[in-house]
Amino acid sequence: MFSPMKLIILIAVIAVVWYGFKAMGRMKAKAAKLNEANDQDNIEDNN
């Protein structure tokens, strides 16, 4: 059966995984934005 401690640990693990994926998504979006800005700078420098 489920004990209260197992349930708390399960909820904690799910929360860590959930927020980990959210953080990774934000980092990828930030990296893409930086790459786009760098590409734009390179295009302007070449002209």
C-alpha cells in the first residue's frame, strides 16, 4: 500500500522533473534568441 511518506516522495519527484523540463525549455528558448541576435549582427556586419 501507499504510505504517506511514499506519496510525498512521489509528488516531490514529479515536481522536480516538471520544473526541470520547464527550465530546459526556457534555456533552449533563450539560446535560440541569442543565436538569432548573433546571426542578425553577422548579417549587418557583412553588409
